[in-house]
Amino acid sequence: MKWPTWLRPGWIALAIVVLAFAYLCFTVLAPWQLGKNTETSRENKQISESVQADPVPLTDFLPHQDSAAPDQQWRLVTATGHYQADKQILARLRVIEGEAAYEVLTPFDVTDGPTVLVNRGWVRPVQGSGVPTIEPAPAGEVAITARLRDSETAPANRAPLNEGGVQQVYAIDTAQLAGLFGVPLTGSYLQLTADQPGALSVRALPHLDAGPFLSYGIQWIAFGILAPLGLGYFVYSEVKARRRDRSARPADGDPEQPVTVEDKLADRYGRRR
């Protein structure tokens, strides 16, 4: 039995690969890039709005200990209170201005408000990955201005570590840090601005850049559409070529032309000139 072209094993395997690729384009690759574009657009909008807005009291956005303000990231807020200067954890493997850095994290008790985590700023490692001497947070009541930040998610495969007597983490995850400090922390944390009490080297605002994520997402959608179309074109071309080859050959049932005596003599002695 002669199978149609598109039912042969090679074509079936190719069809499975192409359809699997198209499925991944629509369900994984395109949503991944479009999701990153949504996140970037959201952050750019929040940064732009924060630059134009005046600082407001922290308790406007974080009134309770279990409060979080994901829609107010980068907003400038003010708070009065005191640092828990005896508690300090470093966020390691941070990249700031293209180089490795530690970020210094300390709890801050807001007067008549919650306890929040404060990112005091960054310091460069010494002698490879060594922790430098870090100026402690000031004692007593202070007033600070900072930017609200969303909590990060700690990587599941990297547990906190104690290196050289210094507690270190791989992400600014307020839930994880609350357990390490042994104090409750709000869902959002604060990133100090320059020239504030307890501030070290301060991380600058990110540049407003939409990135290539939208175009990448559209490209994956286009690939998901073109791949099955390309497969269909190749099947059509193969079928058309096979039909053309069959039409060029004489049919199997055609009778042979009769051979005359003259033809037989010509084959034996050659044709008369």
C-alpha cells in the first residue's frame, strides 16, 4: 500500500515538531516576553509618577504592620522613628553601576506606625567578596525620606548564609528577612534617598526604558503562525512535485506500439538512405 505523502513517518514527525513549536510560541514564549513588557511598562509608569509626586507620610500607604503597597512602588515617603541599629543583614550578589555590591538592610520602627525594612544603600566588597567595614545606623529618633519598593522573592535553591559572622541573603524578601531578624516587617520596604540619616551609597532611579520585550513577544506570535503555514507549503510542494513526476511517466497500462517488418529489417541491416 502506498501511503499519501503527509502520512509518511518523516512528515508525521515533522508535523509533530512544528505543532509543538507553535504551541510553545503561543502558550510559553510569547506570554513570557509580553509579561515582561507589562512589568517594565508598569515600573516605568510608577517611576515617572513618583518623580512628579511630593513625598507623603509612610503611614498613608503602610498604615498597618501587614500592609503592602505594590501599586505605589518608587513613591517618595517620609517617616520618623528609630533604627534597630543592632540588627543588620546584607543582600549579596547585587549589581550596581555594572559592579558587584552588598546592600545593607536594617529594620526601622516608625513612630506610631509599623516596623519597616530599610535598604540603607550599597557598599563594594573588598578583597574579592569580603565584607567591608560598614558605618552603623544612627541611634535615636531620626526623620527619613525614602522610596517604597516591592518585596523580592528569595530563590528557592539559595538559602541565607552566615559568612564571617555576617548574615547574608540573596534577595530582599521581606517575609524571609522578618524571620531572620525576628521582628515583623511590612510587605513593602524602603530604599533611602541621598543624604538621609543612615544612608550609604544610594542606588539611583532606573532609566525609563521599555526594552525589546514587546517586539520579541510579537515575533514569537508570528513564528507560531508561520511554522504551520510553512509546513503546509512544504506538503503542498511535495504533493505537486510527485503528481508532476507521475504525469511525466507513461501509464503502466498503455499497449506497446506494434513493430513492423520494415522496422525489424532496419534494426538488423540499417535504414536505406
